[in-house]
Amino acid sequence: MKRKTVGGDERDAFTRVSRRHTTWKPGEVKKLKERANRRERRAARRELAA
């Protein structure tokens, strides 16, 4: 399943091609992934509760 990205930074961080051409600060990609995972988990919880 593909992730729905909120912004360009997330798209760059999650795709291999863009990630090779973009430089990231230490921990920056991890933070983006944590936020995306949290957003996905929240959406799944809301879907199950409804």
C-alpha cells in the first residue's frame, strides 16, 4: 500500500530516487516517518471506531 504524503518533504524522504538527491540532517527523515506513521495509525483507529 502506498502512503499518502502530506508534503513534498515526505515524498522526497520516502522515495529512493528523491532521497539520493536530497541531503537530510541527522534524524530529519526519522521524524518525517514518525509523523506519517502516527497519522496512518490515527486514521486506522478512527476507521475501526466508526
